[in-house]
Amino acid sequence: MYKYLFLPWIDHFFAFNVFRYITFRMGLAALTAMVVTILVGPYVIRKLYSLKMGQEIRNKDECPPLHALHKNKQGTPTMGGLLFVFSVLAGTFLWGDLSHPYIWISSAGIFLFGAIGFVDDYLKIKKKRSQGLSPRQKFVAQAILALLLGFYLLKFSDISTFAKNIYLPFIKGLVISNSEWFYLIFVVLVITGTSNAVNLTDGLDGLAIGCTIICSTAFAVIAYVVGNKIFCNYLFLEYIRESAELSVFCSAMVGAGLGFLWFNAYPAQVFMGDTGALSIGGALGLVAVLIKKELYLILIGGVFVMEALSVILQVTSFRFRKKRIFLCSPLHHHFEMKGWPETKVTARFWILAIIFALLGISSLKLR
């Protein structure tokens, strides 16, 4: 949109030339998304209250101690992810280059994954229980979207010649090249895994959105570097011309996250719900796939990985050993059960997220 609003006036106002620079538009995208979220947020929260879109807390019989800790949150409006997605799209469409296909792919991705989450949230509220769509239904919907992306990258994108390659962090020159079918399966695992990992992390006020801000910042930096030929030549990275514009999209996620945290910080006025969690996870997975940094997501999204692994280990251990490894899963609830205040758990997980993000960015050079 900026091309139509400002670039035609460059001949008359030379200062408008600054809009050509991606770094400048990254800042504006973040600022726009944050301002939109903060301004629209109160109206959205009031509307959710009036529509009685309240969060259903986990049943008391499932985990009595956890229910006692969180019972006061019953009725807090959910579906706040609608606000997040709207703000990201506003910042992206205003300051992104709409002629770049990656802008449209990332925007469509965050919208469609948000739509899956919206249906899930709606069913939870309608049925007045903590589960909406079945895990199988969510996975199938997410997998279809991921397959469409993988097929596009293999057949129609600028990176189709090396789309099947998987690049390893910290190792220079070592590439895993796969068949097309294996790559499609890999894309499905990356995107659906990230989407569900963020969903599992969204259990404490400000936890998931804080980690989202940190991860999105890291990916904004990496997308900019990978889309810059000079940096790629210096760092021996794969140059992906289209990826530079994704830094604008990631910056919009940072800004929308900061704005949402304004309302989601403890005690939360609104929850993002699956509408926000699935859209965030889907978007992060999409970006990682588009810039060919899928395995870097394990580093940068280390907190999300920890949360998902804690659930997998807990379920596996109880099924085969009839014993639990953690007091409660996901991992953040384990520390709650150990007596940590909610705010302490959140702050310490943010610190871990920062460490993981720095490690991921550093791996671009340490190879």
C-alpha cells in the first residue's frame, strides 16, 4: 500500500525516498500494528464481554490444584487472537510490498490458521467445555494448509530449485537433500508442530505472546539477512530475494504482540485463545519454511519446543509406565505446581526465549 501512498510523491518530496528502505518500513509496520492493537483493543474486549465469549477453564476433576489456581480466570473473554491477526494484517498491508508473493502467502497463512482457531474457540464456548475441535480435525486442517504451501514452494516459487534442501544450523555447507514427498511431510510437521506448540504454551497470562514477540523479532532479523545478497555472500547463506519483505510481516507480528501484551499481561483482560495461538504458530512455521530456516525454528522457538516435549513425555510416560514425569503438563504448569507465582514462571520463560533467540541468530555466523 505504501507504494501508492508515498512513492508517487518522491519527485516532489525527496524525503519520501525513505519508504524504499525495508528497515524503515519494518519499524513502521511494528509501530502501526502496535497502535492499532492498543486503540482497537478496548472495543474488542468490550464486544467479547457483551457476546459472553468467556474462557472455559480446565475441569476441576482433571487437575484440582490447577483449577484452584486458575478458577478466577473463568469468564475472561477469549478470541483475542482476532485483534492480533487484524493488527498484523493492517501493519503488513500498509507497509509491505504487495507485489511480493511471500507477503500474500504469510498473510493468508496467519488468517487461515486463525480461522481454524476461531472455529475451535467458538465450539468451546458453544459447548461450554475446554475442548472444541478434536485433535484430528485440527491436524487435518493444518496439514492441508501446510501441504499447499509446500507444493507451491516446490513448483512455483523462486526457490523451487533448492526447496527440498534442509540446511543445518551451526554447520556450513552440509545440506540434507530429500525427495519431494519427504519434503512435503517435513513441511507439514514443521508448521503443524509449531502451531500446536504455541497453543500448548498459551496457558499463563502473557507467556505465549511474550515468547511470540521475541521469536518474531529474531525471524525479522533473519528474514532481512537472508533477503540481502551482501549479507548472504558474507555469511555463506542461501540468498532468497523474496524473503526480505517477510521481515516487514515479522515486524508487524512484533508490534501486534506488544500491543496485545498491553491487555494480556497479568492479570489478563483478554486471552488470545486458539484463534491467536494457532495463527501465531502457523505464521512462525510458515516464515521458517519460506526462508529455508526450518531447523532454526527449534532454536529460536526453544520455549515452544520445551512445552510441546513436556506434554509428549508426560503422555508417553503415563501410557507405558503409568507414572508422570511432571507434576502437571505443559511445563509451565509444572512450575506452578512447585509453588512458583504465575508472573515468575512467565518472566523466566521470557528470559529463556531471549537466550534461544540470540542463539538462533548467532548460528548464522557460528558455522
